Amino acid sequence: MKGTTICRSRLAVLLALAAAPLTATALAAQDTVRVAPPPDTMAAVPPPEATPEPLAQEPLAQLPATHTVVQGETLWSIAQMYFADPLLWPEIYRHNTTVIEDPHWIYPGEVFALGALAPLAQAPLADTTAGMPEAADTVRAGVDTMLAAADTIPVDTAQAVFVEPPPPGDQYQTIFDRPPPQVEEARHVLAGYANQPYRPLRRGEFYAAGFLSENERLPFADVLGNTASPAIYRLSDRTSAHQFEEVAIRPPDDASYHVGDSLLVVRLDRPVDGWGDVVFPVGVVRVTEVQERQVLADVIMQFARIRDGHLAMPLEPFRDPGEIRPTPVEQGLQGRVIDQRTIRSLIAPQQYLFIDRGRADGVVPGDVFEVYRPATGEARSPSEEVRVVLMVVHTREHSATVMAIGVSNPQVTPGMPVRLIKKMPS
């Protein structure tokens, strides 16, 4: 019993001696002279060196005068390249309507003018997060204030320098990229709807419209099909070609094709009583090589799938009417609807019909007709009703192809009367 008491006493003494240095170290590390301010006071007082510097805005990026389209580019990627915003592609299209036939189709080698679009190529704002205090409310207020001030500061365009455009290709925005201010984004969207040039007719609408053969023997050539061998085995021997692919064409015996000639590829859809066949365009090709029994051509414009068995004919030249507007007329030329190009319900604009008035009657592309149901004058009968407004997009000698640009009532049947309401200047 006595030996046990001695051991416990010695153990207590040893533990006390071991804890003494640790206690002395902890007491020495504690600063009892300075009094720490409350946590709220420390967060509210930023350090002197954390004062944000005024926001410096980079000068405008000078655009090259022109841009040459390369393989794989789109208006979307070109707008991303020069303006860092693919939604600005309508600006490039509006300033190059003489080159771009259809904004959905651009071709390698086309040259677009970019000189008038320099105000849109603004360099991105500098990163203002460096050197900011860590307090969340102070940082957010400072950044919002500087962004608002930066929108009102005029940029010194005299100091503009040329900035090399980024390499072609799609560029993606990540979650770490700084989004543009809402004011700038709204300005870009609204710019797409301002100052739109008027054009009564475009080249793509002219060639895609189709027409009636009027029982005329047209100089058709035979499309033999795609020249590329399929990579996957097919059960059918039929081939199809898409844009930028090569097709083989067998010209008629009395025709002579040359390199650079453009041909309209069509299919004969159906016959219309008294008016011949419906000629339905599917694409445009350009001759690249002339051989003994065939010619090779590249597909440069496509409206539908091009297959072997289709026909080709020399491309009719397109006369651009420019920005001339048709003039309203009273008691205009009268005519009737022949039929629709495609047998389906007329539910929306951009659908094609045929009327029985053409070049022999003075009809030209850009003229505007309307389909109406006349008043009968009988008791309790309705008044005259205008159902569809039509614009002429292609003319033949005695017929014309018209495109619906306004539909009030889709009930349009063959034989309904039409009348000229706007005439293009001669």
C-alpha cells in the first residue's frame, strides 16, 4: 500500500514537469498588449493598398478592310473572329448583300468588306478583379460603378492599333470568361434590326423558285450522279450529292459546255394541264472539267438533294433590281392562279404559286399581286376579301412564279383572280 502511494506521487511530479514548458510557450505566444478590434470593424475597414485603380479601357481593335472566306467558315464564325460575338453576323451580311446571295450559304474565295464595321470591334474590358478588397459588398459596388463609367467614356480612336484576328475556328465561352455588360449586349442585338437595306428580290429566291415549262422543249442534260465512291456499302445504286461535292453530267448532243459555265439542276415534278411540267430546282453547279462524254461540275448552291437521274440546263442570268421599290398602282393587270408549285396547304409565307401572266404581259420580278375573292353582290353575301399577297420572283413568256409574302386566308384554289397592286419601275 505504501509502495503504491509513492509511485503515484512520482508520476504526478513527472507529468507536472513535462507540462511546464508547454504552458510557458503558450503564454509567451499570446499577445496581451494589443487589443483586437471586433470582427465587424475589421471587415469594414479595407487595407490602404486595396483601393481600386480607375478602369482603363483598351482602344478599339482596327479591322482589316476585307476578309476572304476559307473552307469551313460561316458568318457565325467570322463574326466571332472579328467582334467576339457570333450574334453580330447580320451586320456582315447587310454590308455585303452584293456578294452574299443567301446568308445560309457562303463560299470559299468570296471577299467581304469589313471597313464600315470598325465601331463594332471593341476590345474586351480589362480585368478589374485584381487588387480588389476581399469584402464581397465593396467589390461588387466598385465593379458596377466602374462598368457604368466605362460605358460613358468616349474611346480615343486616334490611338487605335491593329490587332491580329484570332485563328479561324469555333471559339467557346467558358464559365470563367467575363460576360459583357447587359447594356453592350442589348446594343448588339438592336443593331441587327437597324438600317436594314430593302431588296425586292435576291438571287437565291430567283433560282430556287421554279417555273412552268409552258410545253417548251428545254435543253436538258442528264445528271449521272456523284463522282465520289461511297465509304459505306449501299444496297441501292443511286447516288446523291451535297454542296461542294462533284457530280458528272452528260450534255445533250447539240450542246457545248465550257469550264466556268453554271447549270441549274432540276427535276420534273408533275404536269399541269395546258402549261407543261413543273420544273423544280434542286441546286446550281459550276463546270470544272470537260471530258469526251461527260463534264464534271461542283455543287455551289443546293435547294434539295441532288441525285442521279435529275436534269440540268444552262443557268438563266439574274438581274439584280437593287433597292428599287415597286410603286402602287390602281386598276392593275388582272389574271388568275394556275396552281401551287407543291401540292400542300398554303399555311405560311415563302411558298410558291404560278399565275397566268408573264413577260408578254409586262410582268417583271419584283411586281406585287394579290389574290382576292370578289364580292358577288347578292343578298347577305360578304364583301371582297384579299387573301394572299404575292411577289413575282421568276417570269416566263406567259406565266410567272410568285412567292407568298402575306397570308390573310390560306384558302387559295386554282382559278382564283389576281390583280397587280405594285409595279416595278421600267
